[in-house]
Amino acid sequence: MTVNAEAERLTTALVETAEDMRRAGVLDAAAKDKITMRHLGDRTAALVEPISAAEIRALRDAANLSQGVMGRYLGVTAGYISQLENGTRQPIGPALVLLNIIRRKGLDALL
């Protein structure tokens, strides 16, 4: 792994951890935003761009995957994928980041 790829991976992990800590109440929103802006700058929006239920379904259909297989790629359950596709839940954290990667670069980016 190159130095840049390793740095990118660590930065992504740091930002995800900061978001988890904010949700858990360990960090307030201002502290989380400070960490995010310090490490990502203007790239923050690209990592957390919302994705609709219809877009998630379309991504899965385009890749010809079942909900279970899509869940494995994202590290979540088939039930969670179902909830995302019917709009009862919104993707957050690593699942949202991975869905954005799939949307931008295709499923092959995760393989």
C-alpha cells in the first residue's frame, strides 16, 4: 500500500470514529466538525453526500446483487439494506461512505 493510500485510509477511519463519538455523546458537534475540517478540508462533503432509497436500490439492481450480497459488501445485514431501500432508515457512517464510492466509481472499487 502506498503512503498516500495509507494516509487516506487512516483519515477516513479517523473521521468515521469522530462521527461515532459524536453520536455516542463523547464529542460535541463542534469538536467533531473541527476534526473533520482539519483532516479533510473541502473533501468532507464528498464523503457524506446523502443517497436516496431509490438510488440505493438502483445501485444494487445495476450490480445485479441480492440484498444479502450487497449487505456483505457494506458490512451490514440484508435487513438493513431492505430498510434503506424502503426508506425507513438512512445510511450513515461507513455504509454511507461505501455507497458513495459505489455511486461514483462502481462496485469494482470495493473488490
